[in-house]
Amino acid sequence: MRASAWLFRATLLCAALVSSLAFAQGNSVITGTVTDAATGKPVPDVVVTATSPALQGEEIVVTDSAGLYRLAQLPAGTFTLRLEKESYKPFSRADINVRVDRTVRVNIQLQPEAVTGDTIVVVGKPPTVDVGSTTTGINVGKEFMNNIAFIQPNGSGVRSFESLASVAPQVIGDTYGYGFSGAQSPENLYLVDGVSTSDPAFGTNGAQFPIEFVEEANVITGGYQAEYGRATGGVLNVVTKSGSNEFHGSVWGNWTPGILTGVSPTIKNDSSSFQVQSRLWNTVDFGAEVGGPILKDKLWFFVGFAPSFNRVQTTRSLRAFKLNADCAAGGDPNNCDFLYDEDGYVQSETIPDTERSRFTDTRAFSYIAKLTFLINADNNLSLSVVGSPTSSATPFSFTPRRSAGNWDGGTVDSNNTNTLSLRYQGGFLDKHLLVDASLGWFHIDNSSMPDDGSQIGAPADGSTAAGTPAVIFRRTRPWMVTDFETLPSNTVADTCEPAGFNASTRPIVDVRGTSRYVVACPATGAGQTYTIGGYGFMTQAALDRVQGRASVTYLMQALGHHIWKAGLDIEHLRYDVNKAYSGGFILRESPSGNTYSDYRQYGYLIGPDQAVRQENIRSTPTSWGIGAYLQDSWSIMDLVTLNAGLRYETQQLFAGDGTLGMSLNNMLSPRVGLIYDFTQQGRSKLYANYSRFYESVPINIADRALTGENQYQFIRARAPNHPATPGGGRGCNPQVDINQALDQCQDEGNYFILNDPTDPHSAYDPSVSAIPLGGGKTTVDPNLQPQSSDEIVVGGEYEVITDGRVGATYTKRYMNQVIEDMSVDEASTYFIGNPGSGLGSSFPKATRDYDAVTLYFNKAFSDGWMGQFSYTWSSLRGNYNGLFRPETGQLDPNINSDFDLVSLLPNRNGPLDADRTHFIKMYAAKEFQVTGSLGFILGLTYEGRSGAPLNYFGSHLIYGPDEVFVLPRGSGGRLPWRHAINAKAGVSYRITKDNVVQFTADIFNMFNFQAVTSVDETLTNGEVMPFVTTSSNPQEAACLSGNMLPHCQMVVDPSDPTSPAVLPLQTPDGANLTSADLNPNFKRPTGYQAPISVRFGIRFTF
Amino acid sequence: MNTLRIGFLGLAAAVAGFALSGCFASQPAPECNITQTSGGGLGLGPYHVQLTKIDGTGTCSEMKYINVGMQRSRLPPAMGTTTPVTTEFTLNLKPSPAVDMYNGLRFFADYDSANDCTKYTTDDCSECFNEGDALPDGGVAGARDNLCVLNPDPVYRVDPNDMSGTGQLGTAKLPQFPVDGVCTPTDFAGMEQNFQEEVVDLVDGGTEVFPALLVKTEWTNFEILSTAKAPGTVWRAKLKYTEGTCVANYDAFAFWPEIHCGGETQEIADDGCDPKENLNTQCFPETGGASTISADGGCDTGFILVPPRVLGSGINPEFKPKCDMDVGVCKPTVTWDELKN
């Protein structure tokens, strides 16, 4: 095992040394044909010179014998072309907009000298259609960023570059970022100056920095060539700003006052006394960026610094549910019930003097520094570093974290990211051979720790937050708030414990024929938990992604124009993670309240019942990945472009102990595209493309599954001398005193004896009380296939007005193989394989079918206005969402619970979480120039989308809450449409030629629409079997149509258990689910869209 | 130009090299592992160990199967640390024969010879039968009136030098990684009990003597499959079983999990072993003791055979299990070699 790992590394090293001799390529291209205006014949040997503020120096090429020229390796920007040749009049054409990764065609006719006149300056705009590629998506440039209100600050207060993706059609926000074309955000490739900033462990975008550092972003949703790999989603390619020969820069500030921010409706919950509401208090960011020459025409710099601050106020109040008169003394306990309002919610009243507020402060200090060095006219070198140290602090917890020294539940989370890039670009052979090579290092440090300064490894003595275990209470018969918190004495009698309340037994009363607990101030029950004690789960991690990329582009002529490109990239991922549970473990109460077990505890057995607890576990899994590609862009007769490429990838994942854990080989991705410009002027294209994409597996899997986590637990009795224990222990009752968790809860006399002589499943258990959890390293199917998806894109685009294009695309994507962990024996043994094949052949194939049609109109900024409008119809169906589970938020790429057990699989097919049938995105901006120095801008944004599908979730016997699809996926109907209109208004005053000051106001959700964005999809917190149709049932149609209760009667009414008008749901042991098992909050709102907010900005540009 | 040529050649060589390296790399072999028998958590049962007699006479040579519970533990960490040692594991075994004797599931005091219902309380006497009545064993009550079937009176066997029964457990060394898909534990120890003589007072005043008994299981040629198809869920060995003066040698073939099927009616047959079929809708016998099929295996639609399994028999489909009506257990029909390769 180790030998093969070393062999592989040695191969890598050799290859890296050899390949360091080869370089390659450039990004954007201007191409075209130069003809004689008089004869129409091609003109060879014309000197074509490109200049641009974005370009250091000039780019010069010469037309070939066919009159063709090609300026490659250009940065994004606005270019001017100058053409010179003896016997022809000099020619100049300005305002050629070139976006990142785009090819624009500019055909030019030269006038012979014989014609009188001077230099010909063409005023008409050149075409903007990208005739060189089949990529779908959009470029976001500075005009868009400056004129459109679309980026809200993230949780750190940073208006980060990642949000630029949101404006592209077929992009939708998900839990961890933005999903492209039906895929999820961890499946994307995030590139900053050519360096991948994907989180090595989880695949999400790891970097953040403000858009003020961004020159341009290319949002590629599909149809991309072989040079892009390691992604089954899309590509977000961001280029940061660079210095030029003139000093330019800006200073800015933005402020979003909480007082002008709306408040969303209160989210009601009939299961808990706690009502928590958060609102923005303030968001402030400011900064400066400047670029210029260090040595004119030779060495340039760009630097920027941007602190941002975000403060959120969270308020928790306690409320008491109102009970009817029968609950009081003298009433009929059988009729004791809550009082309900007209909407069916339990009436409640806030308990006076129980409101507490706290601020959560997040700070980020983003920075960038870049040097660009022009070695000579054909070679340049750039070095950049960009990062954003971020920290977030919450001062205290609303639940008392008792007996953890002076700690009051405060937390500190930090996340520091740095991206370092060294890049060389060069041209040889009259720029027919282009070389692009880069070295990149993306690094993340993050931690989640308590704020009392205690660290992982603190003594487990209860004196610190890191040294005290957390205890989770979840008794079904509710604990009351007063069991944990001291309330004002007069309020207790008035609200939580009214007259007639029996403190010893709690009023457990039948309600509506079922045994629902009628408690005025519940802290637990109905799935609610209450946690006290130490910090809980603590992590400290350092992640690295070290990359080397090199490509060679060769321009040649053979039956047309070719751009050959070959490239090689190598990635090394490292995930150094230290994990611990404060105090060494987390205790969790059983629903009955009679026992406490080690819910989480790292450690292992060295013999039956002989446990060794690990206070922390540290693991450093790694991965090596190699990619190589060859592609050709062949322009045939200046009419058709054929793009063909092949990409090869391999990835080897190594476990924390350095042994090979998983090997993904021979990933061959063909990419073929055809583009036809029927105008032959670069003003149109019809195109089609086929691609195969392979996933780069994030290495969380190498930590959690390939290294193996070992845990163990004991079950201990709350009361001393429980019959199931050997006795002699003092009992374990941390509700009375949290210190018991470390003291008498550890008495072996409290431990349950699990050897039941009459139970064949436990009688031969070598351990009497210890339960080992985790079977070490997870087995990998020897025939494991890498995860991949295929994509077909067809589309067309036509320039209808200057700088304005209409287009339509159709995109189809589907999964080939998916990597997931599975268990054929219901959670005893697991393996990693492909659902539907190999060892996973008894599981259904993982499917995710995406079909989308997009119609769009894009108008680049010119003549004082811009616009970008798109409508997308899409369908996303299947049983596999991607690398995270939206239903529970689980982000364990390739080892999510989706396919873990056969019993989890029924009802999984249907509309997936990101399915939005309709999505409209409209962005427009107009500039009004009042005087030569005074101007106004107005930007408007509309985003509207239809709602997400809803589900009926139940609790799985083994896997717990929300893992069972009680009815087929999507049966619960859909969320409503969501609309948002943003506006931007600004005034700018030009003080001097280069000095402009601008004031702006951005209004987000200006009409304060408050659509419901999420509802409680938990039908029941009780264990339930999926309902699988066996025969027609009169209720089934109602339930499947998403109608809410009472139309959909899914449970047995005990008063009429034989009623046919119900959809019988059963618990795993065959009992009928009853209304008592239903979640009273089912389908009630749990989230609303962000309310109205206003951001004021000031910017001085020089 | 030369540099460029070298660059192209280097790139091509690198690509070819990586392609080849990819072709030759394969998935790592699984660690030596077993399915942990545990009374808590997921409640995973013991292995079903099918026995084929090689030689021996007496009752101890007539066993069709036993159960063995297993756990894998680690070596003690170095002094002052908790870092697990990964060079090898300890295999912990708990075979059923001595455990059943210790737990009172193997020996029972005999019936009262008088068979007089009137002498006993209902606690002792579960049912009385008149002549001609059907008896639980399938026979018919004879001429003796008022036949009384006494509730079993379990006899708990104890090793006087090992009152807690730790000697029922055994250990062996288990390597970290398999060789050619097989893990070979060595250095077996334990699994021996010297039960003392027990004299049991019978209900009618008599006594019954259970003589001292040496019970011992000895394992050789122990091989655990460690492949993707059977990651520690199948093993085989030679078993030398000693029970008093009776000594027998067996070929042992063990698999996990033990799922019961068949039952009195034997109507469900092979379907019950279907790894994907929902058991809840079927008729299954409820099993009683550890080594026998309950005589009154009735149908209980709500009964889950291996709690907390939700669905299916839980048997690896690779086993292609079929019901063995003889012992009422779903058994693999594939061979050792098929699971190995």
C-alpha cells in the first residue's frame, strides 16, 4: 500500500520536473480578416497593433497570406486596433470590447493609398459575438458591477466576487454558493487569476474578497473546452485588477444601516417556548485600491485593502403557550388543551422580562497585492496575493452553559484565506507559440472555538469551555424552560406553572384523542433539543491546494486557422484537521429521559469494555491530481469553427495515515463543439457542443471514510441502581448538575448491561456495556468508476443592435456514474462505490437530469445604457442532488446519506431541490449626463423565480430526522414565486479629468416582498416507513398533489381507525402513525426572503 | 527552439507517464475487519457458524451450527498517549456454547415424574393435559392423567474459578491488512470454561445432578475474507470442540448476519432471504433462544428480525442467500472463492 503511494508520488515528481520545461497559452482573442477595400482580396503582412488601458505595452501581429490575423492571450478590456501596411492607408478601430475567455471577430477592409484621405478611423462598433467558443454564461465587467445593485454583502460583510455568478442564466443560489446548470456549488471550478480556490475538503468556494479588486469575471455555465476540468458544474473565472502606466485607483465606503432594514415576519413554532429573531444592525465596508507603474513600461503594481464589518442583533424571548380553563385546577384534565388562533397556531404570550439580545460581529480584512513585470515585449510575469482574514464572535449563548468556568457560551470562528499566484505568459515564433505557466497556492486556516481562550486539549475538568462536555436534552415528555433557566418568579406562576399545574407529573393530557403533551413553557419535545454545558464540537483546520499549470498554444495554418492548445496541471490537496469534543464527549438524553449516552466520543476499545478515549483526533489526508489536455480550435474557411479536445485526469486520495485510500483513474473527457457564423462578420453564431465532465473529489472523504473515525459509547442510567445496570453507581443526572457529566456519569455502575441472554443479537457481544462505533476504513469497490456527467448544449446568438445580442440556448445534462457510500446490510458494513453498478448494483442508479432553455438579450454598456435580460425554463429531476444534501444541509461530498441504506431509497425520484421551472433575471442601467461634469445613473434589477419543490420528511429508524421521504420527492407542492426588485441611484461629479466622486444608494427588495422561502417539511419527528403505493387510495391523490391537511389525511385517526379516508403510514415496527406523531409546524414558514435594505456608498476615483 | 522541442517532448512524456500510472493504480485492499457484535447501538448480532463434522462421537459432535460474537479492538497505546496503534488488531471472540450454558439456555432440570397438576402453582406448571390431548411435542397425552408440563427450569453453569465468565471470551492477533484477500488471525487464547457440578432441587422434592463439564473451543486454519464483497463478513476455520469427555472436530463456515427463515409452515422459503424485500409484510417465525428455532414460530407481521433493520434481510446480495430449511437460516449460496474474487 505504502509502496504504491510512494511510486505514485515519485512519478508525479518526475513528471513535474519534465513538464516544467513546457509552458503555454492566453485568454481572450481578437481575430479577423483584412481585405483590400477595392478588390476584396486578402491583404497579407499587415501590421496589426492592439492597445488598451488593460494592456501593458502593445500587442503586435502580422496578417498571414490569407489576410488573417489573430491577437491571442489578451486580457479583458477595451481595445483599439491600428493597422499599417505600405501602399494602404493607416486604419484605426477603437472600442473593441473583449471579455475574459472570449473570441471576437473584427474583419477590416483597408483602403489603398490611391484613394485620397488620411488615416481611416472607423466609428462603428465592432461585433461582440463570441464566435470562437460554445460556452454558455456571461461576463461581468466593471460597468455591470458599478451600475447594478445586485450584490448583497455576505455574512462577513464582504461584497464578494462569488456573487457575480448570480447574474448568469441557469445559475441559482444554494446553501453553499451558486449552482450552475443543475449542479451544486461544490461542483464548480473557482479560479482567481488562474488559481483554483475551491475548498480542498468540501469543494465549495473557499476565497472571498470584494468586487472592487475584480477586473472581470467570466461565469461559464457550460459548453467549455478541455482546458477546464475538475468540475461537473460550471466555472467562475475571476481576473483581478492590474496596474498600468498611469496611476489610477479609488477610495470607497459603503454603509447599510440596520435602521433602514426591514424585519421579516416572526417565524412561529408551536413546539418551543423560545422565539429567536435576528436583524441586521449595521454593515460597513470601506477600502482603497491603487495601481500604477514602478518602472514605466516595465514593472507595475496594484494594491488594495478593504475592511468590512457586519453586526447582527439576535433577540431571544420566552413565551408561554396559553392553555384552556380545563388545564387549571378544577377543570377536566381530559379536555385540557392549548388555545389556538384563527390560523391554527397555539396562542402564546411573551413572558415579561425574559428578552435577551446579543450582537454577532463579523470582521474581514481583505487585501490584494500584485506585481506585473514585462520581461520584454513578448514575455511577462505576474505575482499576486489576495486574501481575507475573517473572524466572527458571538458573546454568549442564550442557553446557560453552566459550570464551564466563567464562560457564558461565547464563540469565536475564524477563517483566513490566502491565494498566491505566480504566472508567466510569453509568446514565441512571432506569437504563433504562446506559453502560459503558473504556480498557485490556496490556503485556508479555520477554526470554531469558544471565546474563553480554552483550546483543544484543555483538561477535561469542567473549568473551561473546551474542558466541559456538552449535554443535549431531548425528552419527549417536555422539559420546561424553568427546569434550566431562572425566570422572574412572578412570571413562573402566571404563565409556565399556572394554578392546577402538577409540578411533579407535569400535565400530560390527552388532546384531540391523542397523548399530546400540553405544557405551557416547553424546552424539549416534538423534536426540540436543549443544550447546556461546554462548547461541543471543536475544529481547527489548515487546508492547502498547491497547483502547477502549464499550457502551450500554437497558432498554425492548415485548411484554415488552428489554435492548438496543450496543457498540464497538477494539484496537491492537503487537509490537516484537528477535531475534538469539549470535555471529551457529548452526552445526549434518550427520548424517555431515563438514560444518557455518549452521543459523540472519539476513541476505541483495546479489549471488551476497555475503552480509550481520544480527547482529539488529528488527521492529514491528502490528494494528488493530474490533468492533461489537448484541444484545437479550427476555424474553417472563416465560416465554421470546430472545437475539439480531450482531457485526461487522474486523482489519488491518501488517508490520514498516508496510505492510498482511493484511486480514480483514466478520466477521459471528450469535448466537441461546432460554431457557425452565418453572417461571416462575427455578428452571429449557431453552435452545438458535447462535453463530459469529471468530478475532482474533495478530500473530506479521505478524512471521514478512508481514514476512518472511531467512536464508542456507553449508555448510563439517570437514576442510581437501575435494574439494567450492575448498580453501585451514583446515577447520571446532568440536568440537576452539569458537573455530573464528568463525575458520577462516569461511574461504571451506571452503565447499562447490554448482554441480554435471551437476545441472540446481544448475548454473544464480547463487551458487556461498551458499544464500538465505526468500522475503521471504508472499503472501496475495486471497480469504482469516477463521477462524471455529460452535457449537450445547442444555441444561437445574433447581434441585433450595436453591442446588443439576442440568443437562445438549450442545455441538457445527466449523470453517468456517481460515487457514494452504501450499505447493503442496513448500516453494518459500508463501501464506497457507484449506485447501480459494481458492488452497488443492488442500489438504483443515481440520476440528475437537467433540461433548460434560456432566452436572453444582452446589451453591453455603450451609448449610456446597458441591459441583460434572461428567461430560463428548466427541469431538474432525479434522485441525486449532488455533493451536498439540501434536505438536511449535509455536506459530505461523495459520502452523503443519499444512498447509504436500501431502506432510505423509496420515494427518492422526483423534482430535485434546485428545480425552478421559471427563472427571470433582468438587469438594466442608464446613465444621464446632465453637464460635462455632472451625471446620474439609474440601475434596476428584477429577479423572479418559481418556487422550489416541497417534500414530506419523516424520521428514519437508524438515520434520524428528515431522512425518510414519506411520499415521493416533490409531492408536497411548491413554494410560491419569489420576486425581488432592486434599484440603484447615483450621482457622479467629475472634478478633474481623472477625478470623479460618486454617491450611490442601493435599495434591495425595494417593495419589501416577503415571500416564504422555506417551510417546515418535517411531517413527523417520529420514525416512519416510506409510503409506497400498492393500490389506489382515495387520499393519495390529495397528498401527492401537495394539498395540506386536512385534505391530505395521512395518518390514522384513532377515533376511526378503520376509516378508508386516510393514507396509512406506519412506523418501522408496523404500528400506525397517529396524529400525535405529526409535527405541528409542518408546512409552516421557516424563512422569508430578505427584507428591504438600503446601502449608501461613496467613491472617489482618481 | 531546442528548448521548445524539449518542452513538447517533456509534456508528451509526462502525459504518457501519468496515463500509465493511472492504468496501474487500483483501489486499496480493505483493512482486516469484522462485523462488530454489539448489544447496543445498531444491535448487530453474531456470526452464524455452520459446522460440518470431520470426526467425533457423542452429542457434541452433532452440532449443526453455533454462533460466535466478535469485536475488533486495538492494541494498547504507548504510555502517555491515546494515539491508536495501527500495526495489528486484537480479535475478540465469544462462541455460543459456553455462553448458553452460563446463561441457563442449555441445561434444564427435568420434569416432575408425578405429573400431578394439583401439586404445583401456575408459576411452575404452564398447562395441564388430559389423556388424548395434543402435546406440545406433537404427541398425545397418554394414560397418565393430569400430565403437567413444567416450565423449563434453567440451570446456570458456573466456572468456580471464573465466576464472571470472562473465560468464555477468546482473543487472537489480527493483522492490519489482508494477504490475497484473506486475513489470518493467530495466537488464539481463551474460550475455555470448567463448569462445576450443579445439583438442582426438583419441584417434587427430588434432585438432578449436572456433572462438572469442561467446555472448550479451539480454532485453527482461521481465515477471514477481506474483500469488497465480503469485508470481514465471512470466515472459515477448523474447530475442535470439547464438551466434557466428548471431543469433535468440525469444518466451520461463518457468515454474517444470521437471518432466520423457514418456520413452522416454511411457506416463505427463499423469499424471506431477499435482501431487498420488506420483511414487515411477510410472515416470519420469531426466534427464541440462540441456537434453536422456536417451536411456536408464528407469524407476526410487525416483527423485525434484526432490530433495528428497516428493510430487507440485511444480507449482502452478493451472498445470493437462500433459506436453509434445516436450520431456518438464510445461507449464502456462493462459494468462498466467489466471494474472494
